[in-house]
Amino acid sequence: MPSGSEEEEINFGQTYQDLVRAEQTASELESRLDNLDNQLEALIRASNLPPELFSMDEETLKKTLEAASVKNEKQQEAGQSSSSNSTKKDGTTGQANGTEGRQDG
């Protein structure tokens, strides 16, 4: 049966090994987090999002995105109405199948 000092040495040895493993695990996790942070920054740069969006509180961000969405919808509607309202000089609208101006007869 080990004496008290031998048992303490065994416990200190095990504790030291546990600490070394924990430090290695922490270093690996930190490395992974750094890698994820770099990937996130690259995605943000690629998205061309304004940096101020990331410092907004949730409510302000929601309002900003809703306003941008409404603006985008209005621009799309304006683009669609201008293309559907295009008329020829004689006041008739063109047809997509290429038969405009043809007279059957």
C-alpha cells in the first residue's frame, strides 16, 4: 500500500497531465475560433454589406433591412412598369414573337 507522499505524487502527476491536455485542447479551440473568425470576415467582405450594419442593435437593423426591402420592391415595380409600358411611335405596343407591324391580308 502506497504511503501518503507516494499517493500525493501520483495525484500531482495525474493533475499535471490533465492540465497539459486541457491547455492543448484550449489552444486547439482558440485556433479553430481564429479560423472561423477569419472565414466570417471574408464572408462579410465578399457580401459588400456596410460595416455599420454589424454595430446596430437588433431593432434598428430590422427597420433598416425592412426599409431597404421596400425600396428594392419599389425599384423592381418601377422597372417592370416601364418595360410593360413601352410603346412604339405609332402608339401600339410591341409583341414578343416578332409579328408587330405585320399585316395579314
